[in-house]
Amino acid sequence: VTTNAGSIATSSATMRGHLNPNSYPTTYWFEYGTDANLASLIGNSTHAVLTGSATVTVNVSAGVTGLAPSSVYYYRLVASNSYGTVLGDIVSFTTKH
């Protein structure tokens, strides 16, 4: 599940979400960009992070920098394990000016 961004500044923000690995080692990352459909994602994702194999919901986040001031960004959480890849809903935030 993709949740609202935090710590939004002029050129940075923290993207957040939560997931449940259901006992399987799960990797997550965030895809982001200025396209509302995230159609052009080349180079716009955070580093993949392994959450381990928890059996409960895990809060996850990733900070991004180098964003343009006063701009709308869209992002989603992506989680992947041996059973497949799941895309969270796309949410947005606006950097400060």
C-alpha cells in the first residue's frame, strides 16, 4: 500500500508505504516521476531493499533528493517476492517552492 509522502521540501521528500511479506523474503522499492501514470520511469526508482520474511505489516520508506521545486511528483510502492510483483496505488505530492 502506498501512503502519503512526508518531509516534503523544495528538492526532497520521503516516500512511504506498508506491506506484509507473509513469511517470504520480499524486496521493495518506489517508482516515481512527474507523469501521473508513471509511464516514463527510466532511472526513476529508489534502490531495492530486502524486508526479510515478516508475518506482519511492515512500514517502509525511502528518501529522494534532486527534485524540482514547486513540482508535482507521483509515486507508488512496488513489492516483489517469489510469488510475483505487486504495484501499489499511485499517489502524489508537491515539492515546496
